[in-house]
Amino acid sequence: MTLTMQPHRETVGLKPGLLYIEGEWGAARDGATWTHRHPATGEEIGELAVATAADGDAAVAAARRAFDSGEWSNARATTRIGVLRRYATLLREHAEELRALQALDNSVPVGFGAGVYAVSVEVAADVFDHHAGWIDKVGGQTLDPYQGGDHLAMTFREPIGVVAAILPWNAPFLLYAQKVAPALAAGCTVVLKPSEYCTFSVLRMVELLEEAGLPKGTLNVVTGPGDPTGERLITHPDVDKISFTGSRAVGSRIVEASAGTMKRVSLELGGKSPAIVFDDAPDVGIAAATTVGAVTLGLSGQVCVANTRALVHRCVYDDFIAAAQGMAAAVSYGDPFDPAVMSAPLINAKQLDRVLGYIEKGKAEGARLVTGGERLDGEYAGGNFVAPTIFADVDNSSTIAQEEIFGPVLAVVPFDDEEEAVRLANDTDYGLGASVFTANGQRAFRVARKVRAGTVGVNGFQVEPHLPFGGFKQSGLGREGGQSSFEAYTELKTVLMPLGDEMM
């Protein structure tokens, strides 16, 4: 039986992807479009507009006018809170529709999207709820003058201005919310560029934001590939801040492009996160299932924070490998609208070739292939499916242990003691996340403090809307989530005010 998305496309009623500028939906100025092919079947799913540089200019100009007007940036706290809270309610009410659109975008199974918080619509709603709560709580300080005298020294937080928010394709609900919610809560205006591989679910979320009462021009959307659409945003002189999640190469380009105008930049650029499994782990089988699940379920390892390296104590190494192999064998693929399907294909043919190339590299460098390593054929031949792949006896300096593969590939590395485990964990250019599996609370805390990663989970890992998320080293700049995320969309201003008639 051949997989097809056409019946689902008709049921969902997919509309063409249009630009959204100053409250109006429309085509690109030159009429150019991009065709999205479904990663599970290769079928044409829908078309979206490819914004020209002129479209990008129009979107930024609309955002600048909206910011300067003060309709949103100077709105009363109760106004901004009301819009964001109404929006969170609308997201929850339309969760089933949004999950279906995501399945047509990136093929994340609807069952997985409903049951796993980090890729659910619920997490997006919670992020908006959380940041709505900061609107009337973050302020400045009033300080005694350092030099004495009859004056006040005060600080204020003001919205940073026009924000270019550039999204990847893998987790549209969470990553859209992590950028748009704090920006709007702080009073900024936004030009949003979703990935061309995951546009339709994002556009529907924007429609709901319009319904919630966001003023025209406050959020604008340009669609299309990184070049030309994204390139115009990151180089535009009237953009005050860029927030980007994606590859390290593009992140480097954004830093370079932002230098001329000193744009503020927030970057989340991926990882090679370790799961450190000690011999006293509460349950080695659960540790293996958790680690393999993060690399194979849902997005097939196309997750920046997935534990794609397993550092395992030699005393439990064989047990871990056996349990990991069993978990990999249980992963199911197919139609993302089928409740029994647990995982997605790779996003496109380019990524398929890239992952298969890394698998061949792992073999060539001497790692032991335990399971997987091949493209799925038969009924899956039309899609970009790769079997869950586990390599054992991996040298931590090898390519598959050092480079971000972004696919269902786990590298298992043995260690002998805690000191070696920490050294191996930190022997990477990345520093996004890590997990520590141990029953010893002191060891867990000790290792968590020594590992250079932005988030460390003990005996598990999860996403929380009120906690900062981001990475050390080449995993990026800044944090998303919590108070620090809100403040990242503000500028801190100092005001000195004399209280008498004399000059300071």
C-alpha cells in the first residue's frame, strides 16, 4: 500500500501560504511561489509565497510604523495581557486543527503532537500565558545617588523595537511561541519568517493572533526560503533584534550580518547533547529507552537538544545496548494521521542524504553498527525514512560523536569513572543540554554543575515555559523562556532626575 497525504490535505482544507503585512494577506510582489513536498510521501502538498526583498522591506516598514505609533508598544498592560491571554485560549481551542496542519508540514504524528508536551499546542499556549504574566511585573529600579546630591537615579526597561523572528521547521508551536510571546509581551513589533518546510501551521497561528485582537502591523509574516526572504531580514537596517533558531552556519551568518548596525541577537544553534548513564542509574532500561526515544520518536532525532551521545559506564554498557536496541525496534512509521505511528521521516531529500552520509562515516571510522543504518523501502520508499540507528563502541573524537547529525542516530561511548564521563561530556563544540542518570543525589548535582550545558536534566529531561533555555559555546547566544527571555526583548535605560533647582 502506498502512503498518500491527499485525503488528509482535502479534509484539513489547506489554503495557499500568503504573506501577512500590515493586517493584509496577499501574494508576493512578483507572484513567486514555493511548493512544499510532504516528507513522508514526496507529494506536492501546497504552495506558499516567496517574499521578495521589497516584500521584506514592506513588512519591516509596517512593523516600524506600528512600533512608532505606540498603539502596542505603549499600550496599557491590561491591553497586552488581554490579547495574549485570549490568544492562549484560542490556541487551545484549535489544537486539533493545528496538529493536523503540522502533520502536513513536517509529518510529526498527530498522536505524538497530542501526547508529548514539548511539541504540543498546549506548550505554545502556556508560553503565551506565562509571558502575559510578566507584562505588569518587570520594571526598573530607583537607586540612591552614588555621589550624593539631591537627585534620583532610576532605570527603566523599554521594548527593543522591531524584531525579526526566524523559525526552523521542526517544532513550530514551541519555537514560534518562544520568540513571539516575549517580544509582544515586552511591547515590540515583529516580522516573522517561518521555515518553508513548516509554514501552514504557523500561518494559522497568526490568523488566530489576529482574531485575538493584535493591532495591524504589530506582527507581519514573510514566507519563503532563507535566500532571498530571510537574508533581507537579517541585513535590514531598521530591524533592531534578530531571534533565530537553526543551524550553526546560518547563526554565524546572522552574527556577521548584524555587526554593521549592532543588532541585538538571540541564537539557538543546536547541540550534541550527552546522556550520562552511571552504573547506579535507577533503571538502565528506562535510561536507554528515554535516550533512544529522544533520538527516534516524534521528529526522528531532528531535535537540537536530543541526547544523541550516550556516555555509558562499562558496568552497565551491555545492558544499555540491549535495551536501546529493543526500543529502536519498537518505533513505528507511516501515515502521521495514524494514531499508531510514532515517528516522522527526515524533512527533505537533502537531509536524508546527509544522515545516510554520516552513517557511512560512522562505519568507516570503526564504530560498531548495532541496528539500523538504512533507508526504509517498500511502502515507505516515497518518503525520507531512515531506520533508528545505534552505533556502539564509538570514539568520542569521531565524526558521529562530534557533529550534529539531526537524524535518528545514537552514538554510544563507554566510560570508566565520573571524571572521564564529565570530560567526555564537555569534549564538544556544543553545550545545549545534557541528562544524568544516577541514583546518587550528590553525584547528580556534582556532575550537573560540571557539565557545560544550558540545561541539565537528572534521570530525565523536559521543557518548561518558565525556565530559560539556551546553550553554552557554539550552541548559541542568549536564552528563551522565563524572565530572562522577556528582558532580552527590552533595552535598559538609566534616567538621572534632579529634585532641586540646581543642575547636577
